[in-house]
Amino acid sequence: MNLMDYQAIEAQHSTGVYGKRPVVVVKGKGMQVWDAEGNEYLDMGAGIAVANVGHCHDRVIAAVTEQVQTLITCPELFYNNRRAELLAKLSTLFPEGYDRFFLCNSGTEAIEAALKFTRLTTGKTDFIVMQNAFHGRTFGALTATGKAKIRDPFEPLVPGFIRVPYNDVEAVKEAITDQTAAILVEPIQGEGGVNVPDDDYLAQLSDRCQESGVLLLLDEIQTGFGRTGHWFAFRHDNRIKPDMVCMAKGMGGGVPIGCVAVGPRIPALKSGDHGSTFGGNPLACASALAAIQVI
């Protein structure tokens, strides 16, 4: 097949929800990708912030190759060695007290899990979210997303989401009521325009959450795994104490994986409260372990 054949097939059989560039990418290594005609490009988007260690890193390839020959999937109805190793490793990337993790397959799944865990454990309904935020495209994550052009075609969405300006602590304080369950915020807004808040913004939100009993949910899907110079952006300031941290993208070295880190203020969950068929599968865990080791 030639370049036009591949493009024609995708144009015919895909749903059309993506605006595609006229490039057929067939190979990647490090920062470079190659198209079907052998042209070389620099992937300045890192695969939409996924390729933190580059494309096809040797250690990721080795880990995935070994795992795919051993065991690919294993639901969390059973224990698994590779999953246990990843969970243990994740616990070393967080402050003391963050030693529980829910594994899933993507960022939007991580957000949905955090929203569910919040309503389940607080008994409250409302979330404070930010203008210009982006959290995903499933219903809860989409409701929390700030861009009207993304949300509006799917209204009515999930009730109980209150939107305030980003980087405005006073607006958040004024929005808190006795039904506020959590504040959901990105340490740096990515899709919204790479908006960097004031240095003490997250610390002030954290203080307010600690005082009021409201949970603080951090979306570190874009900022996690070294993209700000630390494992997670919130770790630049010890005053920031999130109750849940959502992560994905660069976590898996290119293989789909998502995760929610659960902090000490969240009580134990019980069997059946949530689940994921593919979450925590050995293949994704092996790839994530390798990517973390590289970082």
C-alpha cells in the first residue's frame, strides 16, 4: 500500500472525530518518527504527552517483549507479580501516607474513578472545577472540562459541577458550600493554554480543603512523571496535600495505563465500589515499571 491508500482506508472507516494531518506515521524511536515514505520528523508533542521517555525506548521494548511472552492480562480478581511491583514502586514516588492506587487504562478513566470515590466517601454531590480546564471526554470528566465547545453538544451533563476562574483562590472559597465534595484542578492547565498559576495557588487551595473538609483532587495527567522537573508537579511544594492524584499519559512509556493515587483522608473502599477489566494488566504494568525506571 502507498501513502494515499492508508489515508483513504482511515478516511473511509474511521468515525471522523479526529482532524488528521496528511502524514502516515509508521515508526518511532526516541524523539523521531517516520512516515510511510521514509520522511523523518521530530515529535514535538511527544505523542500528546505520552512519550515521556521517547518512542520505543529500549528498556520499555525489553520489558514489554518479556511480558507479552509470559502473561498479558490478569484481572484484579487475582494477585499478580508485575502489578504488585508497580504498586510498590508508585508508593515510593509519593509522600508518606499515599500507599493505595487504583489502576485503569487512561486519564479520563482516572478522573471518573476519582469523582466516584469522592461522592462515595464524602456523601456530598458538588465539585468545584476550573474555567479552561480539560479532564477528558467521558461524561464526568467532560462535565468538569472548561471548554464550552467541547461540552455543549452533549448537554445535559452531570449535575453538581460549579465552574470558577483558574488561579483565583477567593473564587473557590466563595463557591464552597455544605454540599461541596471536592475541588478538581490541574497544577498547570495544558489543553487550556499552558496556564501556570501563582506559586502559592495550590498550597492555598490545599489549606482551604484541609480546613473545610473538602477533598482536593489533582489532575496530573499532563504534568506527571517528570514533566515539571519532579515526579509530580505538586511535589514542588510540601504544603500541597492532595487527597487524590490522577495520572496517565507518560506513565506507561507509550502503553495505555491510568491511575489514581489515594491519600490518607480517603477511607478504605470495599469490593465492588469500582472496577476495570483491563486495569492493572501485567503488560501495562511492565511497561510502566520500565518507563519509571528510565525517568
